[in-house]
Amino acid sequence: MAEEENKETEEEEQPKEKKSSNMLMIIIIVVLILIIIIGGAIAFLMMSDDKEAVDEKAPQTKEKTVSKKKRASSVMDDTRSLSEIGVLYPLDTFTVNLKSDSGRRYLKVTMSLEVNGEELSLELDAKSAVLRDRIIRILTSKTLEEISSKKGKAKVTAQIMDTLNSMIVDGSIEGIYFTEFVIQ
């Protein structure tokens, strides 16, 4: 009789343990799914383009906005024929460390500048050290995430063009073309 009562209490405890372990597994799964959804939402927000936020913070005149749009369109325009591309001015290879927590990422890039006129090439030759310095400063301020996407490369290109065009007297840079782009 005592044995039968022990068996009955053991059988009653086993379903309670199974129910509690099943409930614990369900709670763990729900929490993990929520973490994944929240993490995905945060990653999406961080990777999205903050152009609208920048435009609200820094109102610009119409002339500057139009010129930036024109430059951005020339940077992003992959449909230009080869006959429409102007004189190219090749630059030496740049090898720079990217901005990162570990400091173990570097970028090796070779680029050519599209210039509008032969006289600009002479000015670029004379100021090559300053040009290289400005480009190195821009590239080292970027993280892997900022330059690994197509939009990121376009932003870097536009930033380099704006910086170099503000320094140039005889003409302007119409485009930048990467001939080598290695991230390690």
C-alpha cells in the first residue's frame, strides 16, 4: 500500500516537472525571438541613410544644394559613356588604417581623378602632397561599415571631391574612380 502511494506521488510530480520545463522553454524561445527582432530593428536603423537628419540640422542655400546634387549624381551615375569622361589624373596607392576599436582593419585604395582641363593637372602636380594628406585624413576617419557599401563609397567620393574642389583654383574635379579597393 505504501509503495502504491509513493508511485502515485512520483507520477504526479513528473507531469508538473514536464509542465514547468516546457513553460520555461517557451519563455526562453519567446525572449530570444524578441531579442532577435529588436536587434534587427536597431541594425536596420543604424545602417539606414541619415541624409534626412543631416538636411534638417544644417539648412543650406539652394545653390549649394543644387551643386551637391549635381556632384552626387555624377558620382552615382554609372551610365555615362566613356566618351563623356574627361581627362583622368591617376593618384598613387593609399594604404591607411581604418577607424576601428581594434585598429586591425586597413584600406588599400588606388584612384584616379576626373579633371576638366589639362591646366588642372599642373596644379594637382604642384599640390600633390596636400591632396594626399587630405585624402588620407578622410579615409582614416571612416569605419569599415561606412565604406563597405555602395552608398558608403559614394559618400566618401563626394566628401573627397568637395574637399579637393574647395582647394583647387584652376577648374574642378568632376569624378573619382577607384581602380583598386581592398579592405582587410
